Amino acid sequence: MKTDFNKMTKAELRAYVVAHPNDQAAFYAFVDRFTAGATTETFAMPQSPAEIAEVDNLVRQKIEQIQTE
């Protein structure tokens, strides 16, 4: 019986990929699912120490936000 990755939630699919690291079909389904909702927006590289610090701060804020969800 073939596993239907489309019926899995993102969390279930991620857990399946972790449990079955050699299943290429599962990996591709995982990547397709997670990149489908990704934004195509890009940003310029930080050019100064102040911009680097600002990006670092924004990344840390996002990590904290994700951890509290």
C-alpha cells in the first residue's frame, strides 16, 4: 500500500520524512508542500554593521515568535 502524502498534515508529513529518511517520494512531497507557501520576496544583503545587527535582531524575533506558537 502506498502512503498518500496529500492526506497528511504538515506535521505528520515532517514526522514521516524524519522516520523514513530514505523515502525520496516523501522527501519530495515534503519539499513541495513547504515551498508551495513560501514567499518569493528577496532582500538585499546588509551593507553595514548596523544593517547586519538589524537583520540579526529580526531573525531572533522570528525565532522567538515561532517558539511561542
